[in-house]
Amino acid sequence: MTKSLIYTNEKCVGCNRCISVCPVITANISTTRNGIQHIDVNPAQCIGCGSCFDACEHDARSYEDDTERFFADLQRGEQISILIAPAFGANYPKEYGNVLGGLKQLGANRLINVAAGADITTWAYIQYITKYHFEGGISQPCPAVVGYIEKYIPELIPKLFPVHSPMMCSAIYAKKYMHISDKLAFISPCIAKKNEIEDPNTNGYVHYNVTFRHLMDYMQKNHLFGPDASDEVEYGMGAIYPMPGGLKENVYWFCGEHLFIRQIEGEKHVYEFLEQYKKRVSEHKELPFMVDALNCAQGCLYGTAVSPSKSESDDTYFEANHVRANLHKRSSGSPKRRMRRLNRRFSKLKLDDFIRTYTDRSKETAIRVPSNQEFAQIFLSMNKQTPAEQNINCGACGYQNCKDMAIAIYNGCNTPENCIQYEKKKVEAESQKILALSELAKQKNEQLAAFIANDFDKLDVSITEVAQGNGQTAEETCLIQSTMEDIRDFCNQMADSFTNIDHLLEELGTNNQNITKISKQTSLLSLNASVEAARAGDAGHGFSVVASEMKALSTSCEEAAADSLSNKEEISIAISDLLRRAVQLKELVNSVSDNMSDLAARTEEINAAADTVNEISKSVRATMESLTEKEYL
């Protein structure tokens, strides 16, 4: 797509307001960039009416003109003269003269007020009406209106006055009658004037459309203001052309007010009127003598290329009205007298020099209308199946009705997804699915909650049993620990007893040694006694018996001592082994006692943990019960 005279910049948010005010269904194309909707301009369909500028709150529309090229050419030394729209002085009364002076300093040659060209246009209108008995004509100073008729209502081309606009009449006069060979730049309040300048039917007389807004921005940015040069520009009655009804007033001024001239302005109203006018023409109904049609609601004074701040007050109206009042003072007399003066003023002009033709462009810009079957298919794609759904006409898409939206879709300018009702039905369908899933989820949740509640019951029982079992284990552990303490004390006492026995055995050993000594002494005495008894003979027989008994006693004691010593050794070994085992038993008891202490501590910790788990279980259960009482979407 080539760049349009009016185009969408990066600020677009896809709000559709530009579509809602555009008089052409197909002049805007809904596109998507990085997932965000944008409304681009279709250059072939756009008429440059500028209604989107007024509607857009995001400053997302910009326009092209020739300001940059004009200044570049001027600085390169191109020979350029300036055509000045009458609305320029009214909009910038303080800066007007200094802007013209700055342009003169930059090299601009002649300064020509288009008000004089407007006078020529009025003269040519009247001459053409008189010569060709042309009535029921539509004025054509507004290029947006001309563009709309050429593209979308070619049936009305014969009704367009075949006379050039004030800009073009000024340019033709400058070229043919003033013999100015310079390129001509038009200081313009209108974006669409560029279309008129580039139209083959205007023969390239004007080279630059330099709009008020871009001109003033450039002059201020580059500090190009010069000395006042406003005295070089003359005014004519055409100076009131930019005002709403300016052409009508000019015709009344020269022809009288007995004629019915239909005045219509405004982006919405003028194009609706033209459609109705076409119908009247086709039905051969009575038509007004002339239609004074302007695209802008406040006339060219507040044209599409005028800074928006200017429309915030009526200052421009008052400035234009001051000019109008002065012109009325200078032009007294009756309409006939004024007309005679006008004819004398332009007596050397040839009407044919100011006649223009128009081009039927409808084949290039035709809006294709779907058949009934195709409408049905489009509405089906929009999920609009009933007549009621096909005529909701909410306007959210920007179009006047659902049918226009369908036409835009058919012409590739939009998509069903941009219909809010389409999206609404999708959301409603998704909502129904969500509700169904929510209900299913609720049922599943209730079942889950029941299962969880049952599990929590089991968990509560298990935790209680664990707590109870653990409590019993703790008690039994404490009892075992107490018993182990008694066993440890018994081991200590037994070890002490074994130690005492060992001491007694040591004493027994000592006594056995003493007995053995006594036995040996007794044996020695017995031996001595036997010797003495033998010496004594019969007299010593009794003593011999005693000696024998002593011998037997000594032997018995010695044997008893030996046996006792042997038993003592065995007992001592046994006692040592028992003592060693008693020590081992004590160590084992100590270890068991320590383990039982640790077990008791862990049991207490398990009790505490069981209490915590029990509290968490109760909390989770309460939460689950609370959730199951709520409704789910």
C-alpha cells in the first residue's frame, strides 16, 4: 500500500473512532501490529476530509504536505511565488505580515492573495450560469467534496460547477494574465488541497501545498520571521469565501437574495446531504439554485490543516468578519451595480481559461457490495445467524450498522473478530464452558472434600492412636529406665560383694598357710614323740599312741589345708570371672539406661510433633470445609 495523504502513526490504539466519523466505509483498514489493532488509511479510498483528526483523541493521524520540499527548493534558489489563502490572515493576524516578510527574505517573489481568485471564481460562476443556463449546481472550492463525488457519486459530476476553485483561479490568472513563470506555492488551510494540486485536471499550475500548521511550525522552529510585508497583499470580496456560507454570500452580494442557495457544512452532514441530493436528482425533484458545500463545519477558516488550538475560540471568526465589514463599506450600491463593477474588473478575462473538467474515478474506488448469499456467509462468519443479530447496530466497530461492517469485511477492510458482538458471543460461550467446568470442578471438589474429610478422620484416629501409643511407650520407657537404674544399683552392690568375698578368700589363704605351718609343726612333734616313745619302750607305749594320733591329725590338717587352698584358687578364679562379668553387666546396663533416656526424650518429641500434626490437620480440614461451602464459577 502506498503512503496516504493522511496516514496512521505509531500512537494508534485501534479504538475505531476514525472509522465512526469517516464518510467512506472502505477508507480505513483494520490491521494488527505486534498483537495490537491499528486502523490504517486506505490511500485509494481516502478523500482527505480530515474528520479522523477531530475524532482521534490519541493524535494517531498525521498528514503529508509540501512544506519541507517548498523550503528546500526556496533555499536552493528556485523561483517561487506565493498564493495566500484568505483564511491565513484571519488565523494569524499578528504573525501574518512577519511570516510573509520571512518568506520574502528567503527568496519568495510575488505574494498573491487568493481572495482575488475567489472573486474570479464568483465571476466565472455567474458567467457560466448566464451563458449556459446552468442551475442546480454544486460548488467545488472544497477538494474533499469534489473527491467524494468523483470517487463515490459520479452521477453528480454533471452537477459540479465546471469552474476552478479560488486557488486555481488565482494560479491561472498569475500564469496567463500576470505572466508569472515562477513555481506557485499555496499557503493552505486544507490537507486535501494537495489532491487538487496533483489532479491532472488542474494542469500542474500549483507546485506546493504548504499548510498553515506545518508552515507555522517550520517558521517558529527555524526563526524565519521577517519584516511586515502585509501591505503587498490586496483583498477582494472573495476574502469571505473561507467563512461558512462565504460563496453563498458572494453570489447574494452580486445577484441578490432571491435565489435559493443551499448551504451545507460538516464532514458528516455534507456527505449525507450529497447522497440525498443524488436521490433527488434521480427522482427529478426540485433542486436548489446552488449548493454551497464545504467539508469543514466551520468553513475553511478552521480547515483541516489549521492548528487545533485555533478552533478553541471565535477569534478567527471575528478577524474574518472585520475584513468582511470593511469590504462591505467599500462596495456600496445594489447587487446589479456591484455585478457591473465585477464584470468591468474582469472584462479582459476569458471564461474558458477558468473552466475545469472532472474525472469519474468510481471504477478505481468502487465499494463492492455483497450479494444476499454473500451477506449471509459474512454474517455467518460473524456468528450473526438471526435477523436480530444482524441488525444490532451497536456502532462499536465504528460503522453505522452491521451491514456496513459486513461490507467492510467483504472489501477486505476489516475482520469478524473486530465485531464486539462476535467477541461477546465468544466470551459468553467460553463463560458457559467455564460455568460447566466450574460446576464439574465443584462436584469433584465436593467428592474430594468428602474423601479428604474421610482421610482426615482416619488421620485424626491414627494420630490419636500414635499419640496414645507413644504416651504408653513413654510411660513404659520411664518404668524400664527406673528398673534399669535398680539393676545398675544391684550390679554395683554385687560387684562390692564379690570384692568382699575376694578379700575373705585372701584371708582364707592366709589361714590355710598358718594351718599348714601348724600341721608341719605337729608332724614334727609327732615324730619327736615317736622317737621318745621308742626309747621309753613299754613305758612309752601310751605316748606312742598319742604321737600316732598327732601324726594323723597333722596329716589330716595338711590335706584339708591343701584342699582348701585348691578350692580357694578355683573360687578366686570364679569370683574374678563374676566380677568381670558384673562390670560388663554394669556397662551394658548403663548403655541401655542411656538409650532409654534418649528414647524417652524422642518419645516426648514425637508427642509434641503428633500434637502439631493434629493441629495442622484440624486447620486444613476446617479450610477444606470452608471451601466446599463456596460457589465456584
